[in-house]
Amino acid sequence: MLEVVVAMTIVGLGVVTLLEVFSSGLQLGARSQVRTEAITYGRQIMDEILARQTLRDGTEQGKIDQTSRWKLEVQPVRRTDRLTLSSDWELKEIALDIIVSDADRERHVELRTLRLVKKGTP
């Protein structure tokens, strides 16, 4: 009888361990899906920004859906020590922060790029 109790205890511990592994896998899968969606939205927004004729310095915001939003910051790159630019051109940094709500937690995904623009055009 004692052997049966010990065997059932070992089987029970194994089952509990397997359930925890599966649960962790599902949580990681859900987080990965949220992050992938945020990056996809971010790439679409960044493509729209980079396709514009003009690029103004400052901050811009928008909503993706009920639980997601984005914030864009455009500013000139001040430090161009290693980069020699003609006086007609300016290098701008574009930072896009995507905020996605996931199970009552906010997750941030940030995308950054540089764009060379002609001075005089915003």
C-alpha cells in the first residue's frame, strides 16, 4: 500500500510539473504574439511617416485600436562628429514608441531610425 502512495505522489509531482511547463509556454506564446503585433503596427506607422514629403520636428500621437497607442518624436541629430554633411542637408532621428495593453500591463516597443532631409523643408 505504501508503494502505491509513493508512486502516486511521484506521478502527481510529474503531472504538476508538466502543467506548469505548459502554462509557461502559453504565457510566453501570448506575450510573443502581443510583441509581434506591436512591431507589425510600428512598421506600418514608420513606413507611413517615412513616406511623407515633409518631416516636422516635434511629437505626434495616435491610436491603433482600443488598447494600443503610439507616440512619435522627430528631432534633429545634434552630434554628427563622424558624419560630414553638406550645409544643405540635416540628419533627423525618428523614435516611435508603441504602447500595447496586455492583461492590465502596458508593454512598450520602440523603433528608431534616421532620415536625411534637405534643410528648408520641414
